[in-house]
Amino acid sequence: MGKGIWVFAEVKEGNIRKVTFELLSQGKKMAEKLGEELVAVLLGSGIEGLTGRLAEYADKVYFVDDPILAQYTTDPYATIITNLLKEHQPSIFLCGATVLGKDLSPRLATRLQTGLATDCTGLSLNEEGLLLAKRPVYAGKAFIEVVCPNSRPQMASVRPNVLPMVPPESGKKGEVIKVEAKVDSSSLRTAIVEVVKTAGAKVDLTEAEIIVSGGRGMKGAENFKILEELADVLHATVGASRAAVDSGWRDHADQVGQTGKVVTPNLYIACGISGAIQHLAGMGSSKVIVAINKDPDAPIFQKADYGIVEDLFKVVPLLTEEFKKLLSES
Amino acid sequence: MNVIVCLKQVPDTETLIKIKPDGSGIVTDDIKYVMNPYCEFAVEEALRIKEKFGGQAVLITMGPARAVEALRTGLAMGADRSIHLNDPAFEGADGFATAKALAEVIKKEPFDLILCGKQAVDDDLAQVGPSLAEFLDLPHVTLITKLEINAEQKKARVEREVEGGKEVVEVKLPAVFTCQKGLNEPRYASLPGIMKAKKKEVKPINLAALGLGAEEVGAAGSKTKILRYIPPPSRPPGKIIAGELIDCVKNLVKFLREEAKVV
């Protein structure tokens, strides 16, 4: 069986994503326990300068720098990483449960004929040294513990914001190794012809540290302005319940819940959301939940750490003012 | 254009999930099963393609006897025929074993594209679509919210949802796509549709008919193993902040800063 814990380093807009360092932090602990090396693998175009930050965590950094890798598409990334994994036979391979990671990892796992635990919220090693992956099912109404007993690498994609990030070891400098892409461009079956950024897009819901979310109680698309104002003050992202999305008040990409995004922010402020089971499943793993709803019997209050039973249209503007005061002081 | 839709029957999203006392699974009594919501987008898109270009929309599912209801729902919406992988040997399949079995059936079918939901809302794997593409040596595009087909050139132009925006992607057909909310509004089955669906084909495929060994399917053919089910971490009871409105708000801000330390 193979050796080494490998972490896929994901690049977005010229920077390594935070989830990569969360994985390296966790990977380091596991590598020490297993007595194996921690390896980062970085693909992209013009990314050599990013290897240094990875080498502060990893014993080895493999990087592939090629114009063909400037934007993620499945084929070249899957081919290059499969080749590296076949050559080095690590015991564990981890990536972020991001749009990219969730596109890439099933390809790799199938090609390597191995097991994959997707969208994990916890990783540990069991007494046999197997990767024990904890992941939500039914959008978080239950969790399962999964292992990959017989094939290697044991693969997992892990949600952003769930693993604690530790600072790198001071003075550590892992070995940086350049690898040639060796990809035939005629083998690429998909091509990105355009990337359209959502106007004024902030941090994606799945990565947001604070989410301000609105439901049926918002009564109309135009009223989300007060949530946007609160979100601006808190540098938060605005979400919505299925009721609000199905009413056409918000884009479906903003939906939190079992048929939308499953989110894990530090703070989730639910405004005018009653708390249908499918919504609670999607945000129930938030660290701190605040509910603002005029109905004292709304199920959202069962999940909330703090609740205010009052009309959100009265509470939210005051809350925005109070946060403004607080954050301008500090 | 012949379209294959891989779909799954799952518990309705309003279902309260209870775990068996021994942690071996969930309590399935009284669960209302429905077609996975993301698979509805796939069925709807298949029907639109069929209506525009002609050809057949064929549904495939793997699941126990009850899963036939999900196929009937899709047939009532307008799909032409369906295939039901049903055998006790298929039980406990992970994403790998599920995709392998589906691929084995699809290899024998004519198709131009394959549509799946972006994930099933029970196991939430989001694995079967890309894995199926790999087994069939096809390209895939995940999370599509728009699909335009160029039948002459055998190409598709799709929009897919990514963090903070969307990508427009071109891909040669045949290909596998996983469908995200926003792709379309799934139609409801009409009464004549429901009547017609009763006469449409549901072809059962068991292990012998599939042509794979027992060790390649179900739990035996799976690469991952579920050790146990556990309930979500319980949350301590919360505080309802009462009093004058302005005091409530000030207290909330104070709690979030000093007690919860999240702002």
C-alpha cells in the first residue's frame, strides 16, 4: 500500500484558496501520526510563485505550470493528477469540496478505481490508520462515517471552513519539484468559452463566514435591500430560503437548504425564515445561528442560538446601525 | 437526439430522518419517496430535447421495487421508456459501484447525451455523473443551468454555475451533464400522461441480465464502506432575547461580540 498524504492545491484568481491550507493543516497532523510525508500538488499557468506558501506546510510540492491549465477543465487536470498519483502511490488524496474539487475528484477516483468520500466535514485516522471521513447525508439531517478499506489512495473532498487552519511551521521549506504537463491539447473534450462573474458578487455562500438570509417573510424582492445593507456592514453574503427563491425574489444560486447550498458559516442570520426541515438541514451546521421572525412558534427558533421575536422590518435596520457603530469603534 | 436520464428515488426533502438505534442506517418506515429534485430537471431537459430534435428519452434507475414509482413519474411527464436495475445484489452500492452498473446498461443503449441530477439529496454524493462519464470514456460537465444543442455539429454549449458566477462551456457529444436548479421548470405529469405511463415499458434488469459479477456490484463492488450513521451534533438551547426592541438589538450585538465572538 502507498505512502504519503497528498493535498490538491486549488488556485482561484491567482491565489491559493483557503481550503487548501485547511487541508494542509489537517494533512500535516495525519502525516505525523502515520510517519508519512505531506505533499501538495499545484496545477495552473504562471503559478510557480505560489509554491513557496505550500512548501511552508508540505514536505514536497509538485507543480505543473502550463498555459493549458490556466482555467480548470476536467480532462487535463484529471490526466496529469492521475499520472502523478499512479507514479507516487500515496495513501491519501484530499481536495476541497468546491465546484472544482467536486468535478475533479469523482473522475480521479473512478480512473484510479478507488473510493471517494465527498463533501466531508471531518477527517481523522482510525486505529488501523485508515482515513475516517465524516460526511453529512440528507443535507445534514444525519452524518455517516466512511472508510475506503482496500484501494488507494483513500480520497476525500472536504468542505471549506470546517477544518481548523494552523499557521505553518516556522522556517519549513519543502522540496519544490517541477513536473511537465505532457498533455496533448487534441485530447481535451471541453472548452471554456466565457466566464461571467455575477455583478457585485462577494464570497460564495459555501465559503462565507457570515450569511444574512431571507425567507418568505421578506415579502418581495425589493425588500432584500435591507439584508444587503446589513450584509455590507458585516462583509457577509446574502442567502435565501427556497420560498424566497421559488417566489422569484432571489437567484437560485442564493438558495440555502437541501435543494440549494449547504452552508457552514460562523454566523447565520435568518430573517423571516420559518425553518422548514429542508432549510434547517442546509444551515444547521452553522457555528452560531440568529433567528429574527415575528412568529414565536417558527421552527427556526429551535435551531437558533439567539432569537428575536419581532418584525424583521423593524429589527434589521436597527441591527445594521448597531453593527455599524460597533465595527467603526473596533 | 436520444437522451438517457439517470435518476434516483429519494426521501422527500420534508422527511425527518431518524437513525436506527444500532447506527446501521436510517429508519425507513413512513418515508414518502419522490424522484430526486435534481433528476426532475434532467427529465424535463430530456423532454425538451426530444420535443425539439425528435428521438427518445429513456430513463434508468437503480433501486428496490419501489423505485419503479420514480420511473412512472418520469414516464408520465413524457419519457418514452425506462430501465430498472433491481436486484438484492445491487444494494449498498456506493457512487463507484452505482456508476459502474449504470454504465454497463448504457453501453447497450443508443444515446447522444446523458443527463443526471447534480446530486441525489439522500446520500449527497455528487459522484455518479462524472464517474459514469469516466466508465463510458465520455466528457462531462457538472452543474449545468443552460443547455443548447447543435445537432448538426454534434456539440453542446452549456452554462454551468461556479462560485461567484457562471462558465460557458462547449463540449462534443456524446457527453454527460449534471443538472442544477435554474436549468428549467419541470412540468407536472398530466392526467393523460399518467394514463399513458402505465402502458410504457419498464424493463427490469437483474444481476444476471446486467452481465457483471456479484463481486462488482452493490456493497461488494463498492470502494467505500459506511461504518455507521450518527445524528447531527445537538445544539444547546438558544436564548430568546426579549424586551424593548432597541435593547433586544443592542443585546444581540453584545452577545454576538462578547459571548459567541463571531463579529
